[in-house]
Amino acid sequence: MAETEQKTTDKREYIVDGFSFLSEEDAAAAREELKKARYLKRHLDYQGADMILQLYRKALEERSFQTPVGLAFVNELRERLIEEGVEEFEIEPIPVYYDVVQNKMRSGFEPEKKPENTKKEMTKLRVSVIVNVILVLLVAGMFFVALTGNNPNILNYRNAILNEYAAWEQELTDRENVVREREQELGIE
């Protein structure tokens, strides 16, 4: 009988605001959140829905309240917003970072990934990497062909045009020289 009394006494040490916690650390975290909630209740102006909505969103964004005690306070804010006339679809849902069914913490809202999905994702990743390597090789090949080809393109058009004009100029100079030689032979000036 003394054993059951001891368990009951130990459990009472972990009770915070009507919630019973399994460890002293959880109870301490809940006490801190209870202090924050009481402070905010005392200093919050409940006259405007805008102020309550800002506090609600900031509490969710910063994950200020994670224990049941803190989440109860956040839920009170949510109910107050609804009473103030804020539409429910405008109010973000309250995230619960504890998986009640599997009894473990979660880092966010995404469900845990199963190994099957991981294998599928790895296969997709490998295929994506292979396709990207092939595309990079194709682009490199296109640049090689463009740079070494004889046809003018956007990469070598300036040199191609300069070479063409130089060839025309040389051809005209050669023709002029031939014409002058002929004129001298015929004595025409």
C-alpha cells in the first residue's frame, strides 16, 4: 500500500494546470508555458481581433507553445478569434508535434517517410541525375560543333564575316592588278 501512495505522490509532482506529465522535464516545460500564457492573458488587449490574430500567428510561427498546457492557451486564442468574427479558414490550424498513436515526437507536419517511398525517390533521383548528365553532354557537343563548324553561327559570325570581306578585298586587289597589267601591255592609261 505504501508503494501505491508513493506512485501517487510522484505523479502529483508532474501535474500542471490539470495535465499529468510523465517526466519532470515535461512538467517544467509546461510550467514555463503556463507562465507565458498567464502573462499574455494579463497584458493582452482582448478588444481587437487583429491583436489576438497577430499573437496567435506568432505563437504558431515560433512554436512557443508545444505542451498540452500551452496548446490549450493557443486553442483559447483560436476560440476567441472565432467569437470575434474571424472566419475559421483564415485561422491556421494548431500544429501538434507529438504523434499520439506512435508515442514519439515529430519535427513538423509531414508524415514520416516509409522505406518504400525512399527507394522510389532514390530511383527517381538516379534517373534524374543520369538524364541531366546526358543533357549536359549534348549541350557540350552542340557548342563543340558550333565552334568547329564552317558555317557562320552566333558564336563565330564576326570572324566569318571578317574573313569573307578579307577574301573579297584580296580578290578585288588581284583583279585590279591584272587589269593594270593588261592596260600597260595595251598601252592604255
